[in-house]
Amino acid sequence: MKNALQAFMKRPTTWVGIITAFMFQVIFSVIWMTGYNGVTDRVDQLRIAVVNEDQQMGLSITSGFLQNLPFDMQQADSLDSAKQQLDERELQMVVFIPADFTQKAMEEGGTASIQYFINESNPALIKSIMSGAAAQMTAEVNRQAVAGGVQTVLGNMSLPTEQIAAAAQSLSQRVTADIQSTNVVNGMNNQMVPMMMVLASYVGAMIMGMNLEQSSMAISATVGRWRRFGARTIINVAAAVLVSLVGSSLLALFGGQMEQGFLHLWLFQMLFMLTFIFVSQMFLYLFGMAGMLFNIMLLSAQLVSSGAIVPRELLSDFYTKLSAALPATYAVDGNMNILFGGPSVGADAAGLAIIGIIAAAVSFLAVGMKRQAALKEPSAVIAAQKR
């Protein structure tokens, strides 16, 4: 046993494995603790638009929303344009006060409704926060009514005092929240798919790259660097096609949502899988097996900043800016659009393509700058191994 232990400890790969285990703990702890620090303090970065068509009570309600709520509040002129921004995730919620709000609030036995539109094609935390905000906003209208804030507005309408008081009192029981979800996500299993696809794809790309690097080192004595680079590129492309096909097929087999269809999902997954492969192997071309440490850091940073778990709007400026340079951000956004509904993935596909091309170019340059060891004939290598 002692001899076996000494033999293991003399191997560099043993120490690499131990150091890697330590680095996983260090890297994930540092990135996740700093990335998610202060998330709950940044709800004021979430954007809500208010569309008001009621020119009576709606004016004071809108003013109260814009001034008092702890979000990035803005007023929009058109419900259609606000919904488009919501669909593109530029807004987290749209609040709509219809033109007949005051009329319905004043009717005997009537109910006035404030409509809230939430895009579920987002991290689950968005729906939770915005649903709570909708309840808070409706409660705020009711609170103002009970406090008599609406009586002034009604008084300007030259109504009898008794009718004003009755309307203001009953308003606290009549204003309701009508929450309407767009791009509905069917269940937690579907909600987690974008993160799962990114995690599985990048980890798979990392491990595949590590093994290809070891294979490349093993045949370096007999195969030139450019031929090895070309062979790895062919393997990478073939792997991206086949792995993405398997991943998309399994998702379809288990009944996953695919609002834009199987073909869109497969082609998009093939693109971000290939980008992940090029990015992860770029560090191996630059630093050899030590490049795996950079891949571990990149994996953790992408899980934090991609928007799959926590909305990017709630992250610090550093991680928000970092997310724009990482491929997982575009993979998550595109997956949400394809799976749950949303705009075209053209911009996300372009972002992935640019990152992939840059990574492939850097890898190409790294191969060109490395010195080629003298090649040996295969027979000489076999003879050396026998000795």
C-alpha cells in the first residue's frame, strides 16, 4: 500500500487532480459569494412601465406609482409598445390602467381592475418579485382610497358629498389585481431547462477538450501541430452537431416546451455548443492542461451572470458587464425565446458566432506561436516504448 501511495504521489496528474478539487472550492466560493452579494438590494434596477388611459383617478394613481415604488418606474404612452419591450425583456412588468377605471370604481357593486403583464420567459425570480409588486401596488391604491386621497379627485367631479364618501370607502374593496402572464412556462422542469442546457453543454465541452488535449499530447511526436489542430476542429464540429441533436431530442422526448420548434432548438444548441467548445479549448491551446483552471472560473462566472438563475439586472455592475462578453448569456436568452416564446434569436446567434470566431482565431494563433517539436517516425516511437 505504501509503495502504491508513493507511486501515485509521484505522478503529476495526481497533484493536478488534488489541486483542481481545491480550486473548485475556492473559485466557486469567491465568484458566487461576490456575484450574488447585494442582489436583494438592487430591486430598484428592475424596470416597470405604467400605461394609463384613465384621465380621472388614473392620473393620481400613476403619479403615486412613479413616485413611491422601489423600482425603476417609467410611464409609457402605448400598451402595445410597452408589451413589445416586455417581450424583449427590456421591462420586467407592464401596469395598465384602463380608460373606464374610474367609471367602474364608482359603479354600485362594480369592480375596478388594474392589469399587470408579466413575461414568464425570464428567471423564476422575476415572476415572484413582480407578482409581489403587483400586490403591493394594488394595496397602495386601496390604502390611498381608505386614507381619503381619492376623495379629492372625486370631489373635482362635482358629485354629492355622500356619493363621494361612499365611492372612496367602497373603492378599497373594489380595486383588484388582474395579473396576466405572457410566454407562460409550464412547470419547474421547463423553467430549469435553459440553465441545465448551458451547464451540461459547457461542462461537456470542458471535459471533451481536456481529453482531446491529452490525446494531442500523446500523438505530438508523430503528428504535426497543424494536422492535430485540423483534426481537432473536425472532431469539434462533428461533436457539436451530434451532441446538440441528442440533447434536443431528449428534451423533446420528455415533453419539454419548444415554442419555436425542434429545428430552431437543435440549430441554436449546435451553435452555442460549438462556441462553448471553441472557448473552453482556447485556454487549453494557450496554457495546456493548466487552462482547465480558467475553464473552471469561466463556468462559475457564466452560471452567475448568464441570467439563468438570477436576473442580470440584480447583479453588480462588474458581473452585468462581464455577462456581455460570455457566451452563456446569449445561450440562455436564446433558449428562453425558443423554448418559452419571445423575439427572434438572431441577435443572440450573432453574439455567439462572434465569440466563437474570436476563440477559434486565438486558438489558431496560439498553435502558430508554439514551437513544433521534432517529429519521430512511428517505428522509432514504437521501439522507444518497447525499451
